[in-house]
Amino acid sequence: MKAIQQHITTPFALMLALFLSATTVSAIESGNNDSEAVSWYQIEVILFKNMQTFEQDKEHITIDTTPSDQKFVLVKGEPMVNSQLQRLNTSNLKLTKSFKAMTRSKNYNVLEFAGWKQPLMKAQSGIPLLITTGNKYGHHHELEGKLTFRKNRYLHLHADLYMADYTQGSSINLQSWLLEDDSVATHISDLTNTANNQDSSPEALESIVLSNITPATDKTEQTLQQGNGLSNVADSSKIERAQDSITTYIASNIAHMNETRRMRSGEIHYLDHPKFGLLVTIEPTDPPYVYSEDL
């Protein structure tokens, strides 16, 4: 495909140029002056849930989605910062046929189908792409984690993904619990009992408290006192409050995929867990911009 020569005019293009320049300098300083130190790849991924039942692993798993110092995220529109990668139109990707076949199958529930272009720096650690897909439960998703691509002699993918089932726990009136009615404290006991009633064996449920806080609002009806022009709050005025609340969710049947795979360019690779899996392909592509020499 012939690249179209164009000057950089958008903020994203400028930031991308600086990002690639910095990474190229880093590669040279580390002793790698290969002209192909920075290469662009088109990556496509299908993330899916297996609908067939399976026996859950006996080990106790904790969801660990610690934020990374550097990360990529996918966006639909034009990227505004260099940590954003633009989603490609999925109608004509290499995995489009696989996506259509899987959506027709009763054995799979496709949670995500995406394609994007991403730079990879030779002999450099990869920058993880954040994954959040499936149903949302508070600040968590049914499937979440990271996909990290890196390039050495071969291309490599590290999949660090978690899938869990969630059930709604107790709801707590945060404002009343902290400031008003002491009787609401029983909701805390209910929450504790919910966790205590679960099996305490190594395969016990992972309890996660997630907050959905709605700002409180006050409405006061004020009356103008006759004769002196002073404004008072009438004794009979009604105060309506939108109560703050915390909705809790309990994560169970947590499955963890922690796998590294050496990849061949252009091939479709399949990473599988009894509960979920992914199809992924990666191949060289043109960069989204060709940078003029007077930059």
C-alpha cells in the first residue's frame, strides 16, 4: 500500500512524532541502531466467553489490575494523546469472517472485536493495552486486564486477563451511615454476613466492594418575612436529598489467563481458557502518518 505524503498538522500527529523520536533515540542509546527499531503493526483481536460449563480451578484467585505507568487504550475517534490507539473499521479485517462465525455459534459469546495500528520498538519492553469489556459492574468489567505486544527476534504477546461472575450484594446509604441515622449501620453487618456466609475454603468467593456514588442535592423553599424584608427558611419547608449509596458486588468463579505466546506475522493465534479465550493476529503495516523531513 502506497503511503500518502503529508505534513503533520494535528496535535496527535505532533505528539506521535515526538513519541516515536524519543523511542528511537532510546533504542540507539541502548546499542540498537537498526533502521527498523520502530515498526508499525496492524493487530486484530476477538475476545470471547465460552458458553459451555467447566469445572472451576480449585486455587483461590485475586483480581489484580494494578495500573501501569505506560499504557495504551483504544478509542473510536481520532486519538488526542499518544496513549490512545484508534479503532479500525471491523467490516473488512482479517478476523471478520471468524467474528461472524462465532457470533452465530451457541458455544461462544463474543465480548470484543477490535483492530488497531500500534508501534513496536525492537528490543524494548512492550506497552500494555488495557482491556475492559463485557458487562460492567461498578468500576469492574466482566473481562478485564492487559494485552502486551513486544518485538525481539520474534513477536510476542503476553495476555494477562481476568474473567469473573458478579452478583449484587448489599446497598449502603453512605450519607445516612456517616451523618444521620445510626440504625443504618445494620447494613454494614449485612454486608459482613454476606461475605461470612460464603465458603471460607481456598476456592471461596472473591469479595469486591465497588462504589457508584451519586452527588447529593438540596432543595430549600425560602419565604420572605413580612414587614422586615429578611429572608428566612420556613419551618415547614421540605428538604429533598438524593441519597448517596454504595452498591456492592461479589466476584466469584474468577478465571485468570497469564500466558505468553510467540507469534508469527500474519497467522491467527488462539489462546484458550476453559472460561474464555481470544483470537489474535498481527502483521506489518504502514504507519498512519509519513513524516516530512522538515519536521
